Amino acid sequence: MVKRVLDVGNCVPDHTMIRRFLTGQFDCEVLQADAADDALAILREEPIDLVLVNRKLDVDYSDGVEVIRQVKADQQLASVPVMLITNYPEHQQAAMKLGAQQGFGKLELENPETIKRLQPILG
């Protein structure tokens, strides 16, 4: 069964890199949302197995942790696994305090630990 990933807030080059990585490692399709409103609308209308949120949304440079806060505060969406994409540990910790799972940075895409982290959700 093909898993569905929603990538939120990444620019086209980063989204392409993330999509190639994920589809190369897992049987999944990767959708894209530019902002929190887009992401929430998709999550309410379509089944999504994992949400990846960029630390700073490319469209307006708003805080990706706020997207996580909104997803986790919505009873309909709170059970969907969410990860923050950032290389900064303090932002990972802030996201995890809101209910996100341990995420990863773009520099860690090919890291075996990243694949191991994604395996329970996308494998």
C-alpha cells in the first residue's frame, strides 16, 4: 500500500530533494503544501500517513512549529504523525514538546538514522 506524505513549507528544490529521497527509500507519494492553511485543508480532506514541516515556511518564512501546534491541537488531525525538518536540536525539542516525532534535517536525508526513524511510519 502506497503511503502518503505531506511536505509543508519547502521550496521547490528542497521539496524535490525530499520527494526523491522518500520515494527512493519507501513506497510513497509526496504531496506539497506551501502554508499552514493549505496543509490543514489537505489533512482534513485526504488520508495522510506523515506530515513533514519545514522549520521556516518558504512562502512567508513563518514558523513551522506553529503548523505542528495547529495540527496537534485539532482533534481530527492530532493522531497524524508529524516531523519537523530542521538541523537545529532546540527546534526539534520544541516540536516534540507539541507532540511531533523526532524529525531530521535536510543535511541528514541520506543518514541511516533518518531512514530508521521513517521506517515505522512509511515502511
